[in-house]
Amino acid sequence: MADIAIEISHLNHWFGAGEARRMVLRDLGLSVVRGQTTFLMGPSGCGKTTLLTLVGALRSVMEGSVRVLGQELRGADEAMMVETRRRIGFVFQHHNLHRSLTVLQNVRMGLEVKGQAGARDATDRCMAVITAVGLADHAQKYQDQISGGQKQRAAIARALVGQPDLLLADEPTAALDSKTGRDVIELMQQLAAARGMTVLMVTHDNRILDIADRIVEMEDGRILPEADGRPAAAQRSVRPFAGQNSSL
């Protein structure tokens, strides 16, 4: 039986109360296999980002079950939510780099959330992942000194430096051109695959769909049925890129 990283069942979520209440997720169910790269697609407003925030323990579960990395998040207290977040890496549409920090300092923040920024090998660990994303020559630069694609690579390095079990990404290619966006996602997927990480990514980008192991579609707060034999359900082998370090 496959090892499941994310198991969601009968999930309902809403905003507002009374007559103003708006349902966002409706009796949603989803399983994601550990080590798999899954793309989550659907029209704007269908609940994709809300689902991602629930899986990432950034928002409390109202109704139903959300089990992430073996931990049930419904009813979880703040300490458990924080502990779960420490096992997850986040990459968002906007890189969210700190303007006053260098690339190296921004990446080190990925260790700070785990309480590891003061470790003896912290700089070496940061430089290893910075090198893996192709930014070794830019480690001491600030965000206004690097390109949009390089900023997103730095954000990926920050998400990966703490060696998370799960990587969540929300529209990471939205602000990038076609080639840069594809390069960034291929790199993210390859680095995650090297460590057996699970990747769940929200995207509208039809240019990168072949990178996914699986594509899941949402509509009106629900997961749409997956037809047998469709490319979205196909598994794909990943070839490591030159210089890939499996210890990252």
C-alpha cells in the first residue's frame, strides 16, 4: 500500500457567518502519495489556495479531516500547528524575500523557523542549497540586484534548506516568463525528488503540466473525478540534473 503524505476527507470550509457565510470547500476529499509531485488546478476562486493553507497548517480546519504527514490537523492546538509547519517548506507566487537581506541571509531564515540558524554548519547548509539552485555567485546580493527568476530560485532554496518532508507551492510561476518558469519548476521538482519530498503545487500554468506526476483539478470547492488512463494520473521517472546532490 502506498505511503500517504496528505489524506483529506469530507472537508468543508467557509468564510463569514449567517447570511454572509460563503462556502469555499465542499465535502472535499484528496489523497497524495508521499514523494509524488501533484499539481492542483482549477479556475480562480475555486478554493485551491484555501486548501493549500489548510494543508500547510496556516489555517484551522473547521469541518472534516486533514491529515498531513501522519498528523490530524482538525482540533490541533497551536503548538501542534507550529510543529507541523516546521516540517513543511513554502514557495509562493511572490518570492517574499526580505529586501534588506542578502540571498544567503534570506535562505538562512529557512533554518531560523526550525531553530537551526545558529548551528555550526548552518552557512554550509545554506550555501549547498544556494549552489544547487544556481545562485552561488549571487549569495551576497540583495533582491534588487537579481532577476525575477533568481528571486524565485532563492525562495525555493529558503523552502528547501530545512529539508522539509512536504513542499507546498502557490502559483510560483505566475510572475515569470515561460522559460524561466519552467526552469524554476523543474529545478524545484528535481531537488524535491532527490530527497523523496512530497510536492503539492497550485498552478494555472499549462506550460509546465508535463512536469507533474499527477494533476488534480478543482471546481466549486470540490475535487473533480480523475478518469482512468488520463495523463494526469501517469507516474513519471525523474532524471537527476547534472551536479544534483542527493544530500540536500
